[in-house]
Amino acid sequence: MMVTTRLGLGKICFIFSMEAYLMFFTPLFMNRVVPIFIKMLDLYCY
């Protein structure tokens, strides 16, 4: 029982940390990477 509860708590903590990570890094990613990606798409499309 202790192992399963520890794994469950680990999964919950991992999910929360991933959500915090995504919330923190998504604006940076959108500001930095998406314009470059759009420029690359423009180069390939035209």
C-alpha cells in the first residue's frame, strides 16, 4: 500500500510541476519560437 500511495503522490507532484513548468515557459516559447517558426513557414510557403 505504501508503494502505491507514494507512486500516486509522485505522479500528482510530477503533473503539478509540469503544469507550472508549462505555465512559466509557454509565454517565453510563444514569444521566442513561434515567430521564428512562422518566418520559416513563410519561407517554405513562398
